[in-house]
Amino acid sequence: MKSIPEVDYDQLRAEAEEPAPSESEVIEIAAHIDPDIPEEVQVAAQEVGKIYDLSPELLEAVAFHESRYHPYAVNGSCTGLMQVNVDWHWDRMERLEITEAELWRVYPNMMVAGDYLHELFTRYGETETVLAIYHGERDARDPNYTPSSYVTGVLEMAQELTVKHEGGEAMASMNN
């Protein structure tokens, strides 16, 4: 098994607490806003993508398939935009200093999910396997695994978003 690289959580928190973007930065971000995705989701996907070296389009596609971009979505013990399971990720949340109450907000929820996806990519490498495990598919590592509709849906949407955004990260960046 590959070892998981150390993450500097103090640096992540410092980056998360950076001052708001300047007016010119906001104008630049707004020029790249996809009208089909809530702006807050896009900004979070860009930031979390940078922090964890993940494709923003992949994060946006996961958010859509998990909650239809709804930050107040609940499914069993899964909460928010990226459907974070507090029972499974309490230690990750503690390291990131994100409370259960903060999971109702887009950025903290995506930070927890991004941290988990980063860990999965480090361990397994292959996007299909990572997405299947993220989705809770127990047979994801089986050599005869056939990608579920969830996995193929996320991959197709991420590819479409990458093409649509024309400046988006290449699909290869999803295999970090």
C-alpha cells in the first residue's frame, strides 16, 4: 500500500483564511463562471482543486451527482454538498478543524471531500476506483468490477465540464 503524503493542515487553514479576492480577481473569476453551476460551488472547486491537486470539474461533477449542488442535502448520515459522512470522517474533520455544523456550508464540505479524494487518489490512483470507493461501492477493487452508473456519470460530466470550460484542467489531472 502506498503511504499517504503528509498534509500541512496549518497551511491549509491559513489558505482557507486568506482575505477575500480583490475586485480585479472577482472580475477574472466571474469571466469563467459557468451559469449552470452555482458560483459558490465553482469557487470552492477551484480552491479545493488547487489545494489537493484535483480537477475542479471532477469536484463539480461529484457535487452534482451527490447532491445536485444542494448544500443542505441529507441522505442517511451523509451531509451537504459532497455528502460527507460524519461517522467515517470525524478524524479528518478534526484535523481540518471543520465542525459538523460547518458541513452545511459549501467550502468546508468540499474541503473534507477533497481531502478524502486526495487520500483515495494517493492510495489507488485510478479515477474509476477512487470514485467507486468514494461512492461506497464495496466491489470497487474487484478485478471484475464494472463501473457503476454513478462512476460513469461523474466521469462523463467531468469531461463535458472540462470541454465546456475550455480552460479547465485536463482529464489526466483526475488521476493524481
